Amino acid sequence: MSSLRGMQQPELSKKLFKLIKTENHCIGAYESAGRERASIATQLSEWGESTNDDAISDISDKLGVLMAEIAEQEDLYAQNLEDYRGVLKQIRNTESSVQPSRDHKAKVSDEIQKLKYKEPSSTKIVQLEQELVRAEAQSLVAEAQLTNITRQKFKEAYDIHFAALIERGEKQALLAKHARRVLNLLDDTPIVPGDQHPTYEGTETGRHSLNDAEDELRAWNSTAEPITSNAGTMASGAIPAHPGQVADPTFVKEAAQQKEIEEEAARRVHGDEEQSIATESTTTENPPYPVGQGVTLQDAGEAR
């Protein structure tokens, strides 16, 4: 069913649809790895207790605690990746919405060329040329909206992605550092038959290491360099609003309608990825952007 949904995607959004789908499998692998790591931490603690060696028992238990926290960071990383994936879906939905505008313009242009070849004197040519002007106006604003949304959401998505990667790496490195401190409490000096290792006295030191790890995790702050954005000047229709400019009331109204249309189209086209394919629809007869409602090239230029 997943492959069939991919085949039904508009041409413009197929590549990003595939990327988002692949990322979903990758996120599942991280979640699975986190669960396995948590299970291994428990098994390590249980094994250490069964050795009847006080040092091994205490140290393996503390390592198990730290390893379980490392596993928790893996799960948190997967959650952040899901947020990044959700932002990419906004680009995909916009691509899907723009496709009808492109198709409409190409269809009208093809019809004009066919008529000029078969019936050069046809009065329908003039009508189609007027329709082409309207289609180009629709396409002009739709393409501007697409590139604005794509750039904004691409930057936002990978800001989330790489910030999550840095957080995961720094926190796991922090935990691994304290795990090595605990491990260093184990005396591995060889003994001869009949001798015994000195009494293990690292319990308190190991507990301090766990407390330090907890405190450092709580006080952790990201060292990631902030990602700048100038997308705040973008109006609701994904077109920049110029300072001091009074927006055309018609355009503002249509911009609000555009958002509703896009969200509805996204629900029909994509739906939730776990829903039945029978509830999905990937086509729309009319261009999804409000510019299709009588906007001319002049209006489009003013909106920009």
C-alpha cells in the first residue's frame, strides 16, 4: 500500500514523499535501538548480580542505570526526528497543491499550439490566450508561495534535525564519561589461587558519579549555533508583507482561504500514513491557491 500511495503522488512531490517515508523507517530503527539498549542495560544488571562478586554486582548495576539513560536519549532523538519529519510534510503538501497550477498552465499552452497548427484562424485561440494569461498569473503567485514555504520549512526542518543530533551526541557523551568513571572503580589486579581481592569500597563513589550525571543532564544547554531566519516577514499567503504596505483586502481574504484549501487538500491527498488508502485522493481539478480567483499579473506583482 505504501508503494501504491507513492505512485499516486503528484510528480512534483514524489521525491520528497519518498524521503519522508524512508525517514519514517529510520526513526523506527532508532526507537527499536533504544528499546534494545534499555533491555541490554537490564540484562547487564541482572548478570552482575548473579556473579556473587560485590564489585561486579555494584558496578554493573550502576552501568545499567547509565546505559538505560543513554537508551532514553535515543528515544528522545527519535521523537525530535518525528518533529523534523512533520515540517518536511508541509513542503510536500505545498508541492502537491502547486502541481494542478502547473498542469493547468501547461494544458492551456498545449491547446493553443495544437489549434494554431490545425485551425490557425480559430476564434478559440484568443479565448485560450486570455486563459493562459490568467493561468500564468495563478502560476506566478503559486510558484512564489512554493519557493517561500520550501525555503522556510527546509531551514526549520533541518534546524530541528541537527539540533537533535547535537543534543543526543552531547548527552550520550556526558553519560558515557560518567560510565567510564564508574568502570574505573573496578580493581582488575590478578590474584593467585587462594587469594581474594580487597574489599570493594567504590559504592559511594559510584553513587556520586550517578548523581553528578543526573545533575549535568538537568543543567545541560545546547552548544549548537542558532539558525537565523528572515521568514517572519511572510504573510499568511506565504507572500512577504512589506512594511507600511496596506494589503489588498481581497488578497488577504483569499490568502486565508488558501491555507484552508491547502490543509483540506493535504488531508484528502495524504491523510494519516496509517489510514486506509481508500480514504486518500491525490487530485484536484482547480488550482489550490486563492490566486485562481480572478488575480491578474498586476495583482500578483502588487502582492509581491
